[in-house]
Amino acid sequence: MSLKLLIDEDSQDKILVKFLREAGHDVVTVNGASLMSQPDSVVLSYARQNNRILLTLNCQDFQALHRASPNHPGILAVYQEANPLKKMSFKAIVAAIANLEAANIPLANQFIPLNQWNY
């Protein structure tokens, strides 16, 4: 299955984008959508308008936006731990998305931490 993803400003590393595209996902970055330095609410509005699931490392801010207005295509959040050994690599992020897809979990209107899908 292929997801339509919007990659947040903090997550748009070229290698991650490459891995996501190689996995078959339709990827647009915040930079590619001319949304750099825009407020998070504008980024989430773009995701809503373009039916794209948002991938972000900015977990706290987007979780707050989700709570305030949970109608969106989905938010995939990656919590980066202080311990470097616990941080998710780019390949782990792609694998976690594949695990989530394989479980057929509905993504619309959900805030989903990818860390729990990293196995």
C-alpha cells in the first residue's frame, strides 16, 4: 500500500524522503510545498486540503493541534529519545510505517506515534 505523505520541516532529510519513495509512498516535503517556516497549523491545513498524512518529529505541537481539531488524514509522529541508541533511524521509520500499514490500522483522524511500530 502506498501512502500520500507530507513530510514536516523537521523530518525532510533527503535520505528519509528517498527511502519513503523507494518504499512506494507518494511524498511531498514542506519545502516542496512552499511551506517552510510556516506555522504548524498551516502545515496541517495543507495536509487536510491535499489529503496527505503528516510525518513529523514535532510531536508535542502536532499532538496539541490534533486534540484541538482531530479531523485530518492522519499524523505519524516520531519521538526522538535523548538516548541515541533509542532514536529511530530513517530505515526504522520506513519499516514502522510498513508495520502500521500491514496491521490495517485506520490512519484518518489519528495521531500515531511510530515508535511503537518499530519492531
